[in-house]
Amino acid sequence: QVRLVESGGGLVQAGGSLRLSCTASGKSANVAHVAWYRQAPGKQREFVARMYGGGNSEYIDSVKGRFSISRDFVKKTVYLQMSSQKPEDTAVYYCSSVNGGEQYWGQGIQVAVSS
């Protein structure tokens, strides 16, 4: 079993920055294949960023150039650095990790961007 815990959310003004963290724990926990998703009010959860085992990453078009995903294998933590934030970035952000063929989710953390 893998447990993911997000932190770092909150309220930020448009143009500001936040860094989300997600720490994995559990016997088989690792951060080799990790991703961030978000769900805005009244909308479906959507993919935001992903990092593959080899280090390649991909992003949804709306955050390219503004968000950056990274990880620390020793700390078993994945980060999402969010810059130049926009009100449309307001959502609950979830981290996800694939371990042993199973996908695990964090509980989610709120990010609110004021205009």
C-alpha cells in the first residue's frame, strides 16, 4: 500500500507562485512514475503534468512554460512548481503515483488564485 500526502497549497494572487509537494510512504512507495491532476469546481479532473521513470515530463498545454514537475527519489517527494498563476488554475490538485502496477492518489489540496 502506498500513501500520498500533498502539501503547499493555499491562496495566491494572479501572477504569483506556489510549490506543491507530495510525499509517498509505504513499503513499495517510490516516485518513479508520478503525475499531478486537478479538479476545478463543476469540472472533471484533468491531467496537469507527468514525469516518467527516465525523467521525461509532459504538461497540459495551458500550463506549459508556467508549471514544472520535479522529484526527489531520496525524499520520495514529487513537486509541482507553479508560476505566473492565473485564476483558471484554481482547483483541488491531486498527486498520483504508479507503484507495482497500481495507481495511487493523494487526498488533494486546494489552490486558489485570486484576480
